[in-house]
Amino acid sequence: MIGRHAAAGRRTALTALGILTLTGITSTAAAEPPKPAPGSSAAQTVGADRPSAAVLRALQRDLGLTPGQAAERLVNEAEAGVRAGRLRSALGERFAGAWVRGATAAELTVATTRAADVSLIRAQGAKAAVVKRTLRELQAVKEKLDTAATRVTTRDTPVWYVDVPANRVVVEAVRQSAATAFIKAAGVQGQNVGVRVSSARPRLLADIVGGDAYYIGTTARCSVGFSVTKGTQQGFASAGHCGDPGDKTTGYNKADQGTFKASTFPGKDMSWVAANTAWTATPDVKGEGGEKTEITGSVQALVGASVCRSGSTTGWHCGTIQQHDTSVDYSQGKVDGVTKTNVCAEPGDSGGPFASGSQAQGVTSGGSGDCTSGGTTYYQPVNPILKDFGLVLKTASAEALPPGQQDNAVQGAWAAGRVYEAGTTVTHSGARYLCLQTHQAQGVWSPSATPALWQKL
């Protein structure tokens, strides 16, 4: 297990495993929810109606889409997010999750535990699924597994998560007996916990535009995730297993770059590096052929949505989001709350950026398989990184906030730079609003101006 021991020991372990590191960017409730406003407001808010050529080409290649399907999918995913958010608000405790399906993500499904909600869901243009357990009930079962994992070994049950479309919790294990023992230790027998037997054992991926390489000492390489600021200090977010606080970094060109200011691993897999004055934070990540794609925010995408990853080993690859809130037990330590995808990755890609359209999703943590035969990769969501470390994502519209400004805002009042979870309420310009989709507030995304993200109460 890799804990808070010496950085040299961590780098040795990571190098031996072919750790992948990814580079970031531093060098350059109502009875019925109202229907979305016309004009693709959600797609316009998150920039899904103007995707970069790099994103479209990668979606065509990795998801087998035509150019028109790739563009249509991004718009559909954005619109589905706001409809799902409004239905989550309307269903309240009965909400059991939402996901998209189909080549162009044209089918949005919203689950509820009450048959009487079907007409409400269909009125929003979504398919209704009536299930037995609410999302909160499923999360409670997973939390029991999380707690058990602190007492018993999970080496042979390395992954567990809430499978929203299947309305159950799933444990992935190398053998059935290991899963049975883990489920028993958590006290969740008979609670519809599924088992998937798999020989795959996730590993960490370690080696400053997002996706560029950076180096820790003389032995470890990772990839830059996303450019961030903290007050006037510029830097980038990456994976926690890449380095410890105080570790020095050099950039893709081996020039002095910065210092790890904070790092969390295991538990979570997040870090941020403060860059020196020779490096400038930009809102870009490196796409296909080195072409850059601009990040405009951090709105969390739904299960089933497309997502693309950039890394210093394998470059730009796309796939779909399979599960949020997944727990993974690497040989170096366990992490909770990562997102599972079917995007491939290899050693050296760790820390690199995952984006859905132009929305930042997270930084590469680890996985199994490779980009020849395919595989599974997990990312640490970006919004918890921003929240835990008090960072502001660098976007075209974001402005660096003075130190403490986020904390000094009036309690309950909306403030740019804060991370808002779906379901949070705020006040703005004398009115109350409900957050529909998890995101970090951008200066141009005030509640009154973004019905795709906020619902007025």
C-alpha cells in the first residue's frame, strides 16, 4: 500500500508498475418540472453546440459515429443532463437515477420507485423505469461495503459500485467466494448485491497543456490534468499517487515547472501542483494530433455519456461513462468515489484529463487493459479536487479569485468559484434556486442566466 511515506518509495513502486500520469494544461418541489427552454439552452450553456474538431474526430473513431452523430450526441447529452436534474428535483426521495443510451444518446431514462411518476417522466421526453430501490438506498448499501473495506482485505474484490441502470450494487471479484465473503462482512446479504467475476486487477496509471507529460524527480512520469488557479497562483490538478507535498516537478521539456502543494492518496486520488512563473495556465487540453480543445466548465455528465481522455503515453481516446461513485482497491491503496469508464489507458497516462465535450470530468487514476486490446479506466472526479483544495478551474470565462473569497461569501448565497452539488439551494438576486447538475460555478453561470444548471424555486 502506498500511504504518506517517502516520495522516493512511491515513485519506485509506481515506476515498477508502469504507472501512468496524464498532463494537464499549464503551458499555453413542484408537481411537474418546467420543460427546458427552447433553443438548446443547455447545449449552449456548456458549449456542446460548438465542440472542437478534436473531440468530434475522437468520438467518430472510438464510438463508431458519423460526424453528424458525434455532434448530435454531445447536444443530446447536454439536454439530457438538465432534464434529469429537473426530474430529480420533482421526484425527490423517489428518484432512483438517470442515464442515457443509444448511438447519439437520444434515449434518456429516469428511474423512480413509484409507478404514478411514469407520466411525469414521459412528459419530459424521458423513458421511465419503475424500480424497487431509490438511489439513496443503493448508496447506503455501497456505504456499508465502504465501511467493511476498512476492516477486511479487498485485494480479491477490487471494485464495487452502484449500478444505476440495473438498480443494484455490484461487487467485482476475482472469484465468487471472495465476493460472498466481502458482502457478508458488510452485512448486506439479501440486499440485491450483484457479483461480477473478473480477473482484471486495476492498476494505477502514472507518467502542462492537459495531457502533456510532467516528471517527478528523475524516475516517475505523469500527465497534467487541468489548469487551475488558487488566488493569483497558477498550477494544475493531477492524480494524488503521482507525488507528495513538496515534491518538485519538471515539464514535458524537462524545464523546472513547480511543486506539489497538496496530495491525497489513498482514499482519494487527487493532487495539485503550483507552477512557477515560467508556466501559464490555459483552458486547453491536448486532443488528437496535438490539437487543443478548450475547457469551459465542470458540469458532471450522466452515466452513458461520452467522455474523452488525454495522456502523455497514449494520447486522445474516447468511450462512455459506466458508473459514478466507484470504489477501487489498487495494490497501493483503496480509493472511493472514482468514475468507471470503458476508455483505454496505459502507464504514464495517470493524472491526465477526462472531458465530456468541453466539460472537465476528472483526472486519470488507474485501470486495467491497454489501448491495443481495450480496457477499463477510472478517473478521480474534478469537482471534489476543486472543492477539497480550494481551486478554480481555468476556463475561458473563469477569473482567479482572491484568496478566501469563496469562503467569505454570504452563507447560502451563490458565488463564482464554489462547487455546487445537485440538490443544493442558493440565493441570488433576491431569489432561491436549486442546483440541477453538479458543477463549479463560473462567473458567467449565475443562476438567473443558466436554467440548464439552476431551477428557480
